[in-house]
Amino acid sequence: MAAISLAGPARSETPASRVMIPTLREWTAGSGSYTFSSVTRILVDTATQATGATFAADLTALTGLTIPVLTGGTAQPGDIRLALGSTDTQLGTEGYRITVGSSVTVDARTDAGAFYGTRSLLQLIKQAPTIPAGVGRDWPTKPERGLMVDNGRKYFSVGWLRNHVKDLAYLKLNYFHLHVSDNLGFRLESTTHPEVVSAQRYTKQEITDLVALAAQYHVTIVPEIDMPGHMDVILANHPELKLVDSGGGVNNGFIDLAKDASYTLMRDLINEYLPLFPGPFWHLGADEYVTNYTAYPQLLTYARAHYGASATAKDTYYGFINWADGLVRAGGKTMRMWNDGIKSGDGTITPNADIVVDYWYNYGLTPQQLVARGHRVMNSSWTPTYYVLGGAKPDNAYLYESWTPEIFQGGTTLADPARNAGAAVHVWCDNPAAETEDQVAGGIRDALRGLAQQTWGTPKAVPTYAAFQSVIATIGRAPGYASAGLPGNLALGKPTVASSVETPAFPASYGTDGDSGTRWSSLYTNAEWLRVDLGSSQPIGRVILRWEAAYGRGYQIQVSNDATAWTTIYTTAAGDGGADDLTGLTGTGRYLRMLGVTRGTTFGYSLYELEVYAPSGPIDLALGRAATASSTETAAFPASGATDGNPGTRWSSLYTDPQWLRIDLGAVYPISRVRLSWETAFGRAYQLQTSADGTTWTTIFTTAAGDGGVDDLTGLSGSGRYLRVYGTARATAWGYSLWSVEAFS
């Protein structure tokens, strides 16, 4: 690339007039600039081909441009080169050097470093196609940076998980911990013990696909099947293995570690899933087991039979941990566990030193004492990383302004910070119905961004969380983060302004960002408005308003070509909140405005999303949406084959009844028509069902006389975010097979 002139020694965290999350470790400004455009090419070597392809796809999602990826070649103005071979040892395994001139070079020692350089470029190009010239160097402070979600208590859709893989990577977070079992659910398909699996679960193919996506985005998936406590769902099917105290009291969540059959069951599950997750870690959980060991004399008997006459009852627990660690090490992985069960002086056995301990609360040994025993630790402290549905939330101001990954729960620190692997935000679903998955996504957004800045460990661009909120709004979600709304939303991601904002946490841009977990909120007055610039004059036939609790009782929808003279195309004085789906509109304009007249509450106006559509025929709500199924005949016939819009692909189930196909429509919609295109293996008897949460279902159509071909079911009356085809009787010896499922309002 062309040489650049560096403008003196002045350094900052980002190029001039740009923001980033996290910031660069070093940036030295140069003279001149780089411009991204339709002539841009990505130049790679053999080792960066995959990262180049991912970067190109993300640029297309961000800009709409198709960027070619070429191996070798000479950089021309506008090009971006990804190269390995840096000799700068300070960059480590995840760092990179970025040189911006007429073209851009990202140079790293590893492919991971090159990948993180592309994440920085995505954030910069999102803000403007022109980037000021200069040279940056960047690397993280902590090797593990990420998110844990409690899938055990609350099922999170595959689409939600895939969105967060991309969003984590966009922030240079690399660790995604899936807590797939707990007292309310076991979420993995099982061949060794299908009896323990919850109705809402992930198929092995879905997990395989998720792991592959995560690898593409340099995110490590860490599975956790919680043992020996929190096993209620598993033990409901194996009641003979429940731990019983000396008075006959049964604990529904504790497995009896004094029974050989308990180890057989747990070995089956661990060994079944170790190969499914190819990453380096397996999380045992091992939290919140027995506290009063004297109530369970069988545990003392077992300990002395296996660990010697001086063993304590607690040694049965410690021995179990080391037994499980042996299984995990035999599978080529490192085991992790929560810290609360590891104490001092209560046993003759100690957990193996190779186990990584996730320190969440100041129970038992301190982080320093754990490190002294040889463990690495992760800072999983309740404060400020815990997000509990219906309960405690991270203090984002403290997280961003004062906390660092070196401050553990209770304020303790380590003498050697290198023994602290990093930190993660933790989503716990003790009250799973308290929030939707979209609300969770919105609720953890700021915490993830604060954690990204703190664990990467570079200088902060702004000192306060209040100022950081505007940075968050500018950076937005990752390219390819699946948006709410229907295909063809003219307002999605377009420049949006408002008459006011309640606080910087609810900017106008959140009303059109496609993220159903974020929102715009106004001041508490009646005459407030939200205006979107569609970029050019557009015919408008439909507008959807997705209100938060603070809705408009009276409002108007207006269009304009100059943002000055407005034409009203819809008026109501009887708004009732929720989702207002306004169809049959007639108007044209470059600008569209929701003009509030009368508030429905004492608060202002608050919109999760303002969607705008051109006049058109029926829109297939299911097209391209995430689909899951009770089973798949083979990997060649996945659930997604019925919603991908390709007439040559299909979903096909196993050859049993019942079977189902479930589609996440992305938001709640009224459903009046469903079109099923059956392959030869059709359903003789089936139901169509809708649900707001994917758990409680309402049947809107039933037949026992299906005849295959195309079932065009009209005149339906239902609404929901989820649509399910529930087969109860096959018409052939095969399973159920659908070329497509289409759904319409």
C-alpha cells in the first residue's frame, strides 16, 4: 500500500472523530485517508482466506455491497489486505496492527488477530466510508471475554444464540458459555437418555451448526451440564437416584453420589456430549450441592469406603469432581466449575489443580487461595456481571467507570493477575417468564459493551457511562444480527431523529435499528415525534409501530419530501399499545413521522420499532426465519429447509408420531393464512399452533384428513411470535416432510 506520513507522536484510542468498542490500544494519526467503496477488494493469503470470506459477508450485511476476496495481488486504493507473519511479539495470539492509508493493511501473528482487525474496520466503516490515515496496534488484556446464558431454565431460540455469536465477536468477545441444564430444563437432544430431554431443546445438528458459526467468528462455545445439584429434570426420570436425608426427606435436585448408578448416568451424559462441543472446555457446574453433610450419612459411608477411614462426607463431593475431571481430560478438554463448593478444612481431598474455577461469590476459598492451590480462575462475580431475569441487574455505570476484571466479588484481587482468565456477563433465568428473550438481549447489551471495554483493557475514549451510551448507540449491533420486522422494512437502519429523548439510553436511532430489545423513549409531554429519513421518496402502504408500555393514545403518521411540509396518512385517537399494524395506507415521501398527540400513560412515547413498508402483496412472515424441529431424518433435511425460500430444499422428520416444526417469526404477528407444501411424506392429521413464548400453544387449525400436496389454509384467526406445525398421524410409513411453510397476516 502507499506509504503514509505520521503526524507526530500524538496518540489516541481511535481515529479522529470515530468511536470504537473496545478502543484501540494505540493509534498514531497520519495524513490523508482511506475510503471504502464499491471498488474495494479484500486481499488475503492462504491462512486468512476464511476470515476474508467472513469479513466480506459482514461488509455486505453492513453496506449492501458485494466485496470480492482475492488471494495475493497488489493493493490498490480502497483495498483491504489481511496478512499474517507479523514479528511483533507484543501482539500475542489475538492482537493486530492496522495501517490506514489509501488502502488498509491488517497484519497479525495469527488468524484470530487478523479477524479482530476486521471487527475494528466494521465499526469504523459503519460510521463513515472514509477513515483518517494512521497506524494502530491492538491486543487484549484478558484471554477470556464473554457471556453465559442459562438455557436450562429458559429456552433461548437458535436465532438468538446465533445473533449473539456475531454480536460477541463484533465486540471482540470470544467466550460463550451455555448452561444447558438446570432445575427447569435439559436442553440437548440425547440418544443415551432421551427420557431426560425437555420438549424445548436443541438438536445435535443445531448445536453443530452453532459451533461451526462460533468457530467462524472466533467464539468458543463452553457447554455446562450442571452436576451433582440442579438435576431436577434429569432426576424426575430417575427418582431412585435422588438424594434422601436421614429423616426420609427427598431432595429433587441432588443426585445421590453414594450410588454407583448415579455415576453411570452422569458418565453417559458427559461422554455423549464431549464430542459434540469441540472447544477446549467442559463446565461441570458443581454449585449449590449439599451444605449440611451430616444429614446424609450415606455420603460419609461412601467416602470412607473409597477414600480412607479419615475421609469426610464432603470428600464424596470432592471425589466426584475429580472423577468427572478424569472423564473430561480423557476427552481432551479442561474442566471448569463454580467456586462455592470449594472450602478449606472440610475434606481430605482437594479438587484437581487443572480445573478452572469460575468465581461467582465470596463463599469458601478466596480467589487468591484458589490460585495458591494451582487453579486458574475466571471473574464471574455477581457484582457487576449478573443479570437475573426479574431480579438483580448489572450496575453498568460501576462496570464501565470503576470496576475492572481484577476486582472479584467482595473486593478481593490476585497477586498475579495473569492467573485470572477474564470475565463474562451472566444471564440467570430463575424466573424464566419474567422477560422475553428480546428483552434479555436489550437488557444485556450495555453490560456486554462495558465488559468488552474492560476485558480488552485499552484506554477508555470517554470517562462516564452516560457518555459511553452514545458510543454504544453509534456502534450498534453486529452486521448480520437478525433484525426484527418483516423483509423489506424501508426504515431499518435509516437515519432517525426525535423531538426529544428521555435519557441517552433511549436514542431515536433505537426506534429503527431492527433490535426488538432496544427502544426510543421521549420526554413526558404530548407533542413528541419520531422521524425517519428513508433516503429517497418511497411509496408507503404499511407501517408497524411496536410500542413499549408508554404508548400513544392519539397519534398521526405523516409523510414529507422535505421534512417541513407534512401530509397525514393515518390518524387515531384510540391507540391501545402493543403492536399497531397499519395497513392499506396511501402516501409517498422521503421522510416518515410518528407525531404524538396524546400519551396513553403518564410517561412519554416509547417505541421498540417503527417499521415502514411499500405497498405490496402478502408478505411471507416465515421466509428466512429460524426454524427448529422435533427431529430430522438426516442432516440433509434440516428444519431450515422449510423456511429458506428454496423450492428444492425441505425438512424431513424421523418416522414416528408425533413430530413438529416450529418457526420463530421474530415478533408477534396476527396469522390469517398458512400454506404448507408437502413432499410425498405428508401429515394425515396435524394441527397449526401459535405461541407468544414458544411454550404455551394455542391451536388455530386441526385436521384428520390431510391429503398432501399443498394445503392453503385461509380464514385462520390467531397471533403469536411462534408458529408450529404439529403432526399427530403420518399418512405414509415415512415421517413428515415439508418443502415449505409460509405464513401470512
